[in-house]
Amino acid sequence: MALSSVIHKDTRELRIHESLDELSTDLADYIAELSESCVKERGFFCIALSGGSLVGLLRKICEAPYNKTVDWARWHFFWADERVVSKNHPDSNYKLAKDGILSKVPVIPSHVHSMNDAASAEAAANEYEFTIRQLVRTRVIDVSEISDCPKFDLVLLGMGPHGHVASLFPDHDALNEKDEWVTFLTDSPNPPPERITFTLPVINSASHVALVVTGEHKAEAVKSVMNGAGTDCPSLPAQMVRPTSGKLVWFLDSAAASQLDVSSSS
Ligand SMILES: O=C1O[C@H](COP(=O)(O)O)[C@@H](O)[C@H](O)[C@H]1O
């Protein structure tokens, strides 16, 4: 696999790939290694998925050799965000993952923690937070030493062309949510309007966060996020992804990285 470059920018690692195929393989290697060490250390691997283009880029982890070498029975699946639609609706992040991942590898159905699609956005968000609390209590999900937040082993995020992550959109009140682990929106600027999302404290309590961003239409937002690194007043949700004690890795293709000045990075 030809990794075009690995760059360290502040506390972030940037992995830039020439092709989507290479990116998908690197992402599979990264997740498989993380899963192995988490299973060895804690007996579980708790991964939170997003929707969108990310899911297609997870295709390699469902193929040989990973489909046979990964300890799928120890994985617990969560969603960093969900759209309030039925589970068989084309907009459902659960459906996307089911078609692209869950139907292809031997997951344990009771380890798939999807959101309730028969409840209101508010009720489903509360119910999801309750599910997560139970799994923190039983130590399936680790707990942050700094906050009382769940500490997911890996939160996988995509980023929209205007810098949104999960269902946290620029200038939206949900960005300020400090108390809840899971919140809901009824006025998402992108359809569908009703969504459920992890809050920033939960994302930033994860032990690993990977932002997977591809395509030239996202190059401007990638540049803005990187240029705003370390700023006290970040405006883009993706800039606010700063794991407190965890590691942040960006997986980019060369089109998404095309506006970055990587020469000055270490
Ligand atoms: O609405 C959403 O968008 C983001 C980004 O999606 P992408 O297709 O531009 O990669 C996604 O990560 C999130 O889960 C989804 O609900």
C-alpha cells in the first residue's frame, strides 16, 4: 500500500493517500490494529460509526484478510449520529452500515447498538444515552478519567463540505451541549431535519478519533480546519474535534488535501 505521506500537524496525524483504494486499505489496517490492542487490553472493541461517504471507505475491513483475522465477536457497534427515519430508509445511517458492513462480517446482533427508529428524536436520543450509560456501568464501554463521559475506543467521523461532523453543524446550538452525551436536532440544515448525535464532550473523550475526508469539494473546509488549529474560537465543528487525551488521525485523499500547505509541517 502506497501511503503518500504521514504528516504531524500540532497534535493531529494526517495520512494523505493518492487513491481511495489505498486510503481504504490504510483505514482497515488502522482499525484492525486498534481492535486487536483494545480486545487484548479490555476484551472489547467499541466503535462508533458515522454515515455518508465513510461507510464506502470501510469496505476493505470487510474483505480478506481482515474479515477472517479481526475478532468480530468482541466488537460493539454504535453510531455517532443517526437520521430520524426508519431503519430501511435510504437516509438511515444504520441501513448504510448494515448494507456496507454488518451484513458482510460475523457481528453479534446484540452487539449492534442502533438507535430506536420508532420513537421521536428526543425520546430516541434519551434512550440511546441510557443504553450507553448501561454499557459504561458494565464496563463494556470504557470511561474517561477526565470527565464522566464514555470513552469509545474509536469514533469514526466524516466531514461535510461546510465542516460538519456527525450531526453537529456550524453555528448550531447542539455544538454547545455540555451535559448530555447524546442530543437531537429538529432543524438540521441538511436533510433530513431530524437527527440524533453524539455531543462534542463524548467525541472528545474517545481514545481514538478518525476523521475520514475525501474529494476536492471538501478541500476548502479541510484547509480552514487545519489553519484554525489551536485557535481559541474555532467556528467549524470539525475544528472542535480535539480529543482531550485521545489521538486524532485524519485520513485524506490527495483531492481533499489539495489546498494544504504540508511543506511546513513536521
Ligand atoms: O449528514 C451526514 O454527513 C456527514 C458527512 O457525510 P459525507 O457523505 O459528506 O461524508 C456524515 O459523516 C454523517 O454521519 C451524516 O449523518
